[in-house]
Amino acid sequence: GAVVSQHPSWVICKSGTSVKIECRSLDFQATTMFWYRQFPKQSLMLMATSNEGSKATYEQGVEKDKFLINHASLTLSTLTVTSAHPEDSSFYICSARDWTLSSGANVLTFGAGSRLTVL
Amino acid sequence: SQQGEEDPQALSIQEGENATMNCSYKTSINNLQWYRQNSGRGLVHLILIRSNEREKHSGRLRVTLDTSKKSSSLLITASRAADTASYFCATDRTSGSRLTFGEGTQLTVNP
């Protein structure tokens, strides 16, 4: 299967600063990537769908100006949490469709996640 | 409301026992998938079962799908302490659409 690399794995920042999280597909091209947020002991909440070369599609209730997504190449999508506040502290996970698995079915390969703590 | 509700929410068993987790969903699907998540990590795809399949095996994993009841089960046989993780089902309603994840089952396998 394909590999998705996510960086950083954890970050601590001060309130008001911006934090960028990178998601790279290492051995395949990903025209679409997905960004999730996960609270402790809860399921994944889809934040946005990142489309290479076009604007991201945000889920209802997700602030576009707060969570900036850029998908400038076929192997890299970035999520920037702007003017972070303590309530933005969470586990953020990216994923991409892995077409090498299950004969073209919609199977996702996930990054290892990024733990953001805003002080 | 979100599709893919798993039960139980938490399951604790002894090594060597079998673990069964269930997933229910609400709408028609193309396939249903199970993912595993170790604490503080991303999800890993385990197995996919298509809507026209009833049962599938992969190593110690056995997945069943009942489309009439809109439910699926994941059985892990001869569990090991290393199987301790959260397990999520995910439904794929149409080709190219996003997956919808369930709430997950936290499995603890005690040595």
C-alpha cells in the first residue's frame, strides 16, 4: 500500500500563532487528500477535502479562514491553523485515497497524525 | 446523524479470546471497511467487504456484512495484546465519495 507522511507529529505553540501541518504522499500522486480532527476517545471528524490545484471543500461548521488548506502539488497538502487558540488543541490527521488497494475502491491511507497543543 | 455506529464502545478481553465488534449503518453502500488506530497514531486499513459479499477473511480477521440489516461485524480470533487499539468501521456510499466513519470500539486485550 501507499505511504502518507505527516509532519510534525506533535507541536506546542503559543496562543495567537499559526501552525502549519504537512501531509505528503510518498510513493503515489494524490489529487485528493482529506483532513480530519479527532478529539480524545472520539471518532474522526472530516474538516475538509483538499483538491490539487483548486480550492479545498470545507465541511459545514469548519472555518475556512481559520484552517487554511493548500494542495499545491500532487504529493503535498498543508493545513495551517491560523491564530491558534487553546480550543484548537486537537489531533489532526490527513489521508489520501490509495488506489493500489482493493481494485480502485475508496480506501484511505492515513498519516500518523499531528498532536497540536496551544498554550 | 452519522452512519457507522459501532458497539460495544469498549471491549476488554484476555489474550487468546475472540473479539467481536459490530457496526450498523443507515444508507445503501458500495462497500464497508474496517480500520484500526493505535493510540496517538493514524488509522490503518484492515479489510474491505463489498456490498455483494457476505463474508471475508484476512488472517485472524473475519468480516461479515448483512445489507438487509445494514450491519457488519469484525471478528478477531485468538487475540493478542498487540491487537489493543481502536477499531472503526467506515462506509463508502458511492464511488469517489468520502468515507463516513463510525464512533469506534476501543479494544483492550489483556496479557
